[in-house]
Amino acid sequence: MKVVIVGGVAGGATAATRIRRLDEHAQITIFERSGYISYANCGLPYYIGGVIEDPEELTLQTPESFQTRFRINVKVKHEVIDIDVKRKTVTVRNLDTGEEFEEGYDKLVLSPGAKPIRPDLPGIDSKNLFSLRTVEDTFRIRRFVEKHKPQSAVMVGGGFIGLEVAENLCELGVKVTVIQRGNQLLNTLDYDMATIVHSKLRSKGIDLKIGGNVVAFEETETGLNVLLENEQPIQTDMVLLAIGVSPENTLAKKAGLELGLKGAIAVNDKMETSASDIYAVGDAVQIKHTVTDGDAVIALAGPANKQGRVAADNICGLDSHYKGSLGSSVIKLFDMTAASTGLTEKSARFAGISYDKIVLSPVSHAGYYPGAKTMTMKVVYEKETLKILGAQIVGYDGVDKRIDVMATAISAGMKANQLKDLDLAYAPPYSSAKDPVNMAGFMIENIANGMVKQFHWDEVADLPKDGSITLLDTRTAYEYAKGHADGFINIPVDELRERLSEIDRSKPLYVMCQSGLRSYISCRILSQEGYDCYNFSGGYRFYSGIIREKVMAEQAYPCGMDK
């Protein structure tokens, strides 16, 4: 059996080595148009910043090591430019010599990845404007940084790559501005959760232009001017364009393969395309979302590796099926971690799902053990069935652990209230006896049972201020004096029972505290005394951070003014 693989990074390299483990006698050839194979895409920003010092650390394998260990023939700087589906051949161009030749196959695996989106803007081809996709791109950016020692940089786009490069350049002392066309960074998060990230980046000296629309780039004697719609241009030494990626479908489209969402290559759950004996994997393919079972394009390394294994299994006669993806992701931003899995609130709304949500702010481990830090956790679930739809966590220690538990729970089909029953490891340095995931389950159970009613940050502004309801803040007098939401009166939770006479029983009661815990305790007291009570989801800390960031975005304050 002769197998040709187009693309030698995550999906392609995994497929190749899995085929070899299943079939010692298969003839396997990988064509990779860059100069490197099996490289660590996700590590590229950290080489730019010097966190990864040795460039060889970026390449997990080499053509020579593939040949030595796996007897796989790897041709780098070779681009497949055409597929003859009927004759079962590919046309390959040697990018060093320009020579073109044909290669036959019995099975073909397409793993071309995704390409950076480059809008047709004036100045887009400037020598000081970069995108990041390959190892060569990384070396080009690092050489520029080392040679020219830029004082300023602009990241156009607020996704994973843009923010990781922004962090690494910032750590080198570069003044960084991030321009995001939408109203938030990191679309894997909801707006309320993303504002925590906004605040962190501003505190580190990164300027955010939320809602900024780049219209052109102009070369100057010293660098570039980034021209913005209805705003003053930004003068900078370098620009990284990171506004997103699109499936690399050029070859598939030319071959007449069926395409799907966003032009991605359509495949079934065996990773088979519309053409016989042609498989496709990785960032270029359309898959199923695990939660909705709808079509999705998810450009992440984890799914690509799994898809490569599935394709290899089926090529070698096994019956393997790809189950879909949750889009689980995690990103480090300085000392902060932001992670998500499954659907966000906005994607659940877009899918037409009747959902509910909770927000909680537990600490990373037992509060009495030194070093405990607060994390903010949001869980979205289907209102009627309690099916877990997704989760987001922003914080410090333990974020990755909890998001992986949530991803596992979703994959296992657990109900949201069943999170309370998970028996999770506990010791004071690592967790609390009631883990944050357990706490989410307790909260959802209380809501589902009607024990607690809640209201959210985006409802506060619309609460009537005509005296028809009571707004109550149950923090201490000191906390209240430092800042509180408009219209909320203060009765600390520990004084509540003795001061019930101050609260009108005939009016609905909306209760807030710092994190949601004391207001919950207050609601349990009040509801048993006959009050119609609503607990504030997330607490004042969460609410005030969102409002502060909304003001920052609207007024476009310079970096550092958020304090």
C-alpha cells in the first residue's frame, strides 16, 4: 500500500506514524511545503519572546528522524499543487528547484492546515508587517526583533496567536497595542469573562483598541502607520496580522472535493472526503461539534492529532470514528490563565438553545493554605434537561485542571447538577474539600430545584429605580463604602436577621455581595422569612470589573489608566 500525505504537521505527522505502527510494509511519503515537519505551532510565539531559546526545540521530528525510526519518506519544501482523483496521482513541485513531478498513491491524506486571513488592504505587503504560521515565519519575526529592537508593535487581532505574541513582545520591553474589531478579545469566551483578560493585559502595559477597524498600513522612514477608521493612526515599528485563519482548501477545491462550512473540506466521521481513497484531517476540515452535533471548523492541535489517528486506522482496515470536538482551549497570559470548553453563552443563544448559566468565584485551593487565588468560573447549561453546554474559567492556579474536568463531564454526558457528585482529589495545596467543579454542581442544583433565583450583570442597569423593588448589598460596611452598585442599600449578612424590619416584604428583593456566597446565604435567610429573593450571579467584584472595562473601551483610555 502506497500512502501519500500532504502536510507534515499535527494531523499529517500523526497519520503517518500511526500507519507505520499498524502496517510495517506500507510505503509512506509526506510532502511538506515548509522547511520543517512535525513542528510545535503552539510554541512559535514563545520562541519570538525567548522563552524557548533553542530553535531545534520547535521541531519535534526531522525528515531524518522520520526516516530512521519510522522509515517514512519526508520531502520538505515540496508543495502538492494538483490531485488527479481518477488516476490517483498528485503533482508535486520542488520549491527549491521548481521541478514538477507526479506521484501515485493508493491512499491520500490531506492535512494542509489553515492559512492566516490577509484582507486586501493598502500596505498589506509591507516588510514590517508579519503573520505567524510556520517556523520560517517565527524565525523571520525573531530576526527582525533582534536586529531592529523595536520599541513598539501593533497586534491586529485578539485571538490566541495575537495575544501570545503580544505577551512575549511585552516581556521583551516592547510597547504593544492590540487592535480588535469586535467588542472583546478571545471569542472563545463570553464578553463578561473576556473583560477579566482585558483588565490583566492593560495592567501589564498593553494598550487595547477594542472596536478598532484597521483600513490601511503606510510605510514610514521608521516603521509603519496603522490607519484606523474614525481614529488617529498609530505609529509603530512592526505589525503582526492575526485576525484569524481560514481552512487551506486550495488543493481540495481544485480537485473538486466537496467543501462545507467556511470552505472547509467536508469529511465523514471516518475522515473520508467525497472522493474515494482520499482522507482529510486537521484545521482544514469540517467536523461535528460534540455539544450541538452541528457542523464546525475548529483549528486546534488536539483535534487534528486525533483525526490523524482516525484516518490512519481506517486506511489500515480498522473501523475508527471521530466523535467530534468541544473546542477545548487554554491560553497563558502572563500569570493568568483563560480556558474554555463547549459552547459559550453567545454560541448557545445563536444555536437557539434555551439555556441558563451560573458564575462563581472560588479560590484555587483551600483558603487557609498560602497562595490561594480566585478564579472566575462560568457554566452554561440547557435549562430543561440540565445538559452541560460549556464552561469558561479565568484565573491563575488550577484553571486548566477544572476546565479538563468540565470537558470530561460534557463528553460523558453528565447533567450539570451531577457535578456535585464528582469525587475529586483534595489536599489543601491543590483544592478545597468542595472543589470549584462541585460548587458549580451545588449551585445549579439549587437553581433547578427552585431554592435560588438569580439575576445577572447585564440586568442590573434595567432594574427599576422607582422604589418598586429593593436592592440590597450584604457585604461589610467597609466593602460597601469602597464601591457599590447604584441604588443598593447596605445591610451586612451578619446583621440581616436583626434588621429584617428595615426591608419591605411586599417588594421583590435583589441581593448582591462580593462573590455571590454571602448574598446566597442572605437569600436563604430572606426567602424563608417570606421575601421574594434574587441572588446576584458572580458578585460585585465580577460586576465592577465588567463595568470598568466597558468604560475603558468606550472612553479609549490609554494603557495603565485602569488603576
